Amino acid sequence: MTEAWEPDDDDDQRPRGASGPVRVRVPAKVNLHLGVGPLRRDGYHELNTVYHAISIHDELTARRGDTLALTMEGEGAGALALDDTNLVIRAAHALAAYAGVPAHARLHLRKQIPLAGGLAGGSADAAATLVACDALWGTGLSRDELAGIAAGLGSDVPFLIHGGTALGTGRGEAVSPVLARPTSWYWVVALADGGLSTPAAYAELDRLRAAGAAGPPLGSTDALLAALRQRDPRVLAATLGNDLQDAALAMRPSLAATLKAGEAAGALAGIVSGSGPTCVFLAADAADAERIAAELDAAGVCREARVAHGPVAGARIG
């Protein structure tokens, strides 16, 4: 719980934050539509995407400390650097600089979202850090203010502050919620061994397009947004797409077998998530998702198949 900003006799109106630990859960994201446009002057590609937050979560705990330190467990433990290159540390520094407070906290990350999996795990952890440290330090920022800081950390980070389902434009950082009647969609998330570099995937897409070896660009999100309003998974399935899928398949040809196995198991649709190598499959309902996950595990075409649902909230305390 955070306290409001209030003056203190002993120090010049500094904010008071949480006295105990602050725990924040933050979801993974998938792109239901990922349209990749031309390369911009700033080195990013123009994107037209529909983000969707799903029920695979990381958890970040922030405690008071005299310095800034990060520990972690779970996915990527021992492989993920815990220094200033980590988005968690960068997010804490960014918030502290914006709010004018010392960047002092003991942070502990419990990861379930795989590294470099196309599920925005690093971006999720940055979003969780902004929410947790805002509460810990009592900086009292709004979600929109936190999303503004998030945009400087990565294209997916602002979405994971908010969660739900949203349209992303620009390089993905300009986020607008998608208004649709509440519906739960059920997904099977097929995790791969190892990761894929997002910059390398974009570079590979550029190479494929220059060689005439990539499929036609996806174009507008209109059909997908209309499908979300219809609340029928079979209608939604026909509109899923990802311009980066060609690049991911070129870099990791074995993903074709994963997609084929999901199809054979009866998934309504399957796509590579973001820059890959995770593949996601839309199921008709929760029971269907459990059955498809079991068949994918039995087929041996992925490291692990998990069932998830969405949309879910973004980074939240509790």
C-alpha cells in the first residue's frame, strides 16, 4: 500500500512509499496481428499491431534498500545479466530520474516468461519495475505517466503497463485500448528451446523482402478488430497474422513442425508469437486448449506447451 505525498518536518516534502515489500504480477503478450512496415529513420520499423496480454506471468518484488540490486529465479536464471543492461535496472533508474528520487531498492524477479521468446518477457519485467518502484518510493505517478517513461525503455513496455487488448502504432509504443465486449480467448503457448533475437528477426524480414521471398504485408487491422467484437474464436482465427513469421521460420525452420502439429491437434489457428520462437495456438475453449497442449507435448515439437487465457490486466500490485 502506498501513502500519499505529504510534507515531513524533517525533510523537504519527499514522498513516503511502502514500508513493506511490493509485489507486482505482469503478463506476457502475444501479437494477434503484427504488421511490419518500412524501416524508419530512427532504426525502428513502422508497426501496426494488436497486442493481447495472456495469463503467463512474471512476478517482481521490490523492497527498500540502500542501493539498487536485482536477484532472480526461474526462466533464464544464470543466463540473464543482472547489471545495468537488464531492463529491470534500466526501468528503476528511469523512474528515479523522472521522479527525482534515489534509485534504491532490492528487487527480486520470479520468471515464468521465457527469454527471447517473442512474449515480451523483458518488457513485462520493465513494466513491473515501474509499477513496483512507483509504489515503493511513493512517487504517485499515473498509469499514463508510467507508460510515458515506459516508451523510452522499449516498444512493448507501455502496453504491459495497461494490459488487456490494444492497438499499437508507431514503433509499437503508441497504445490505444481495443473496446470489445468482455470475452476470454483460450491459447496454447508452445515454448521452444532457446530464443531468437528480435533485431535479427527484423533484419531477416528486410532481407527476405528485398529478395522477394517474404509473403505480402498484412496491412490493416480492421478485420481482426471486427473479429474481436464478434466473440467467436473461429472468426478470430481467420484474422490472426504476423509479418515476422517468415523471418522466424527462416531462422528456426523447426518451427514449421510445431505449427503443423498444432494444426493436426485441432487448433483453430497457429502463429509465431512476435519475433519467435514461441508459437501460439487459438483453441475453441478451455477444454480444447488442454487437449491441444497435451498433444503438442506428446508430439515432442516444443519444450513445453502451456495453456493460457486472455485478455488479462497489465502490471498490477498484489
